[in-house]
Amino acid sequence: MDALSDVFAAVRLSGGVFLDAEFTAPWCVESQVGPEEFPQGEMPAHLIAYHYVVAGRMFVQVGDTAVEVAAGEIVMLPRNDGHLLAREVGLSRSAFAERFSALLGTPPMHYLANWRLQLAALRLRDSPAATAQIAFDVGYDSEAAFCRAFKRAFGVTPAAWRRQADRVAMV
């Protein structure tokens, strides 16, 4: 797993603040979770801000770096950095892909596919949810496509992975 996956495997969330919003074009919002979001007005010691896109797409910009986020995707800001949410930003997909690859050493789509499979592996280990539900939850439209991708990445089917994880847990 990559470093981010290792961090999330160890994180246990204890609460949350949820805001629901709908936007129509053109729009741009500056965002950062602040003390006013909490009942006692006190920020927690550790806070991970995130945005989940239900429909459409948006750009999230932190400093000079912008990332496109589409429906079904999440962008996480583990340090609660101030950021802009916008419908459009002055960064092409190819420029984004180039920056992403330079920073992480892998193209964005490969990173995302691997990230989804790592999440699925954790869910298979820790949850009794059906394979089809896990596949859907991590972004696959078909259980068959998920099973093929999982086997290609891990060398075993999701069911075999789950059985192996169960055996390790029993020891």
C-alpha cells in the first residue's frame, strides 16, 4: 500500500460535521473548517476536511494546485488547508496529470484504481458486506469488472482474499 492508505488504515474517525450544498454555474467558494462549525466553538485537535461529489464535477484548489473531482469521488484535506471549490479552474487535464505523475510517480487514473482496490481489500477484510456492494461502494459499476481488477492487482479473487483474511484473523 502507499503512505496515504497506511494512514487511513490506522485512522478511526470519531465525529463529523456535514454540510449539504447545491451549486449552479458559475460558482466558486472559499472553504476551510473553522471553530464556528462546532457546537462549543472549539476546533478538535485533529481534523480532516473532505468533499464528496454526489453529481457533476468540480475543481478543488489548494495553493497553486488544482484537482478535478467527479461524481462519486472524494477529496480529502488532512490538514484542513484553506481551499477553493469551483466549477472551472485554469488548469488543463494534461497539466494536472503531468503534475500529479511528477509528485506521486504514477498517473492519476492508476493511482485512483489502486486506491479503490486497497479500500476494497480493507472492506473485504473488515466487513461482512457482499462483494457486489463493496465493488459499488469503491466505484465499480459491475461486480465482474471489480473481480477482474481485484484479481489482477492481488493475484486472488475477492472471495479468496476474504477467506485468507479470515484465516489470519483466527490465528
